[in-house]
Amino acid sequence: MKRLSLLKDLSQILFVLSLLSMFFLVPFWLLTFVMPQTIPFKINGETVTNIPLTTKLFFGIIIGGIAFFIYALYIFKETLVLFRKKKIFDMAVIKNFKLIGRCISAGFVLTAGGSMLLSLSRNYISIDFNFIIESIFIICLGLFFFVLGEVFQMAKNIKEENDLTV
Amino acid sequence: MKRLSLLKRFIDILRILLIAGVIIGLPFCLLLLFAPQSVSMDILDVPASDLPTIEIILITTMVASLYFAILALRLLSNTLVYFRDGYFFESEVALNFNRIGKAIIAGYMTSSLPCIVYQTFTTPVIISDSFTDWLTDTLFTLALGLFFIVLSEVFLAAKRMKEENDLTV
């Protein structure tokens, strides 16, 4: 239980930090559409007023993907609260695991798709070993939560059988 | 179960890629360490002969510590085989989850922690990470490791429950 509390604290800090980054990212992104001239600095050596609309839209897709990851983290945090309440093989936990898997998958599709579109729109195409490794890792993480949901479902069934026999 | 097979396949691919990374990366790092003049290419725009020895040692440690990631992936792949065969509540599953968690944390301690300490006290030439990247990476890796350790405790509890169930039936 000590480890569970530590894990909950760590995920809470990670969640707050991610949320903070979103608080800056979303208004900044909106500002690039509404008042680009007010942004005093350059992005990748380019003034914001010169950035094409498609690039800004692809940035929006990436931000959407990040939002999915943050939501997955939020559900993960909520699942740990359920664990602490000793609700382990509970329907809510199973649903949460599956939802985390879905959010991670959606987040991956949006961020990877957005990044690739962004690179293509700027005629910058390359194969990055790190990108491949990270992509497979995120896909695995999403699938792992789906599998965990299925395994917990089986454990729940066993628990219910147990309760009935006793 | 279709997802389980897919996950196993992806994990095996990831493991093979990491093994390839170590097989290529480790001799290259050792070459940089012992015969930097024989490497004619630039590493992140810095000539190989200008790289500080301490940074090469740190990079070599990072590549070597991929062993822990490979170990964690192998254990996860083995655990998925147990799942595929319908053995969900074996003590090996709980033990594997515990080992995976420890391998993730050990991998972090041997690869990233020395780099962070080094960056804190000196100005690095090629090893550089922003504070936010460092913080989120640290938190994420530690949380992932701890999650597997918590999972091992959960699966141990499930195993006990199943044993009780078998006894009552």
C-alpha cells in the first residue's frame, strides 16, 4: 500500500505538470490564429505571422493528442484511488483500464499523425529510430491496458464465483 | 485475445530493435572511448575526437542499461505467454510483474540519473535535456516501474483468492 500511495503521488504530480503545460499550450495555439503579431518570439526560426494555416491546424491535432494522454493519466489516477479503496476487481476498474487503452491509442494516432503531417507539409521527411521505438512503446502501452482490462474481467468473474460458493 | 497476440508481437519487435541498438551502439561507444581518432564522423555536430571522455562513458552506460529494458520486455513477453495459455493467477505472473517494475527502475537509475547529476554540475557538450523533459521522464519512468510492482501485489491477491475459491469448490 505504501507503493500504491507513492505511485498515486507521482501520477498526481505528472498530471498537474501536464495540465500546466496545456494551460500554456492551448491559449498560445489560439493566439497564433487570432493575434499572431502579439507573439514576440520565433518558432523554429520563423515568425508566427509567417506560419501557414495548415501548420497551425496540424499543431492543433498534436495538442488534441496530448489532451488524450492527459485524460488517460487522469483516469489512471482515479483507478489508483479505487485500488486504495480495495476495489480491485471492480467493473469501474475494468472500464477504466479499457478507457485508458483507448485514450492512449487515440492520443498516439493524433500526435503521430499530426507530427507526420507537419513534417510532410514542411517537406521535411526522415526516418527516426527514436520515433519508431517511441511509437511501438506507446502502442504497446495502450494494448497493455486493454489486455489488463480483459484479465481483470476474468479475475472479477472468479471472485463472483467465489462469493457465490461461500 | 487478439489484442494479446498483437501486443506480444509488438513487444517482441521492440525487444529486437533494442537488441539491435545495443549490438550496434555498444561497440561504437567503445570505439569512441578507446579510439576516437578512428571515428571520422561528427556526433551531434561535435567531432568525435572533441567529445569529453566522461560524456562518452555516460552514453556507453546509457546504451548498456538498455539491457534492463530488454530484460523487462522479455519478462513481459513471457507473462503474456502465461496469459495466452490461460494462467492468469500463477505466482510466476506476479513475480514477473515485480521483476519488470524493478528492471524499469534499475534501468532509469543506471542510465538517466548519472546524466542528470552530471548536467547539474557541469555544462555538457552533447548530453543535454531541458529541466521539464528531465522531470516528466523521471516521473513517468518511476510511475511505470511502480505500477508494475503494484500490479504484482494485485495479482498475488488474485492468486490467493483463486486458491480459496478452488478449496471451497
